[in-house]
Amino acid sequence: MKKDIILAGVGGQGILTIATIIGDAAAVAGLSLKQAEVHGMSQRGGDVQSNLRLSTEEIYSDLIRQGTADLIISMEPMEALRYVDALDAQGWVVTSSHPYKNIPNYPDEESMMAELKALPRTAILPIEDIAKENSVPKCANVVLLGMAAKYIEILSAEQLRESIKRVFASKGEKVVEMNCRAFDLGLNAVKE
């Protein structure tokens, strides 16, 4: 089994944290893992994209070929659309509905959301609102990971939750608890 995931967003939104959690879970599960941080990782406000490849077999390349990604996990709707061409016909897009308007010519929100909703397999939620309403405002990225958990498939929700505990352990029990709650909010918010 394999899963090719594109992580997308804007610098400072927590894409690297999502990659770290998935990578940790994959390593503990004994999966092969390759990651390619394509651009923007260190620039707050700049576009961020990372290829994350997980497999039960050996992986030879860290880049995902056009049209073969199984999943796009995006903190930002425009960034999700930016990588749709990389998606397999059966692939999923899991994204926030909130735009991060960091450029002057940001696309029309209505048109952008219509384009996303026209895709065959999407999960779109206002993760920032969900995080704020549940007193975990800095955990929107982990809400998004919870949304994506069932589409990752090669790792279970429980494996991802245990990874969250390990990744945030050094920050204290309260931070671990907040992030686990955020993950469960996203996991329970996605309906078939």
C-alpha cells in the first residue's frame, strides 16, 4: 500500500507540523517515507508545498508525479487549487474554507470555492472557526489533519493521535491535550 500526499498552505500556518506528525506516525509504524519540501517553507506568508510519500514498500523518489497524488491537505483554498493537477482522478482534496489573502490579486472567493466544490472528492471546512469555537485557536492545522485522517488510510487515526502526543510532549500536557482535542474535532467533523 502507498499514499502520496501533497501538503500545501502559506508559511506560518503549520504545514511543517502536519508533515512532522504524519512522518513520526509513519516511522513508528515502520513505513517507508520520503519527503520533499518544494518551496516556501521558511518564509512566513509565502506559499508552502511539500510532497510526502508513505508506503509499505521501498520508495525511490521523494517527488510525486503529476496526476498521481492520492491526497492534497491544504491550509488554504487557493493553495489547494494550485496543486489540483497533481491529483489522481480518485484523489481527495481536504482544505480549509478560509482564504489567507497574502497577495493583492487574490482570486474571487466565490469562484474559487465553486471550483473546489466541483471537484469529485473534497472535504472543505472552516477549520479556523472550529478551532476558535472550541478554545484551541492555535491548533487549526491539527483540526485539518483530523479532517484528513480517514483519507490517509495507510495510517490509522489512533496512530496519528499517538504521534501528536509524541510530537508535542516536550511542550507539556496542556499543549498535547489541546492538539489531541483539535485532531478529534477535525476527525468528527467530516461526514461521508
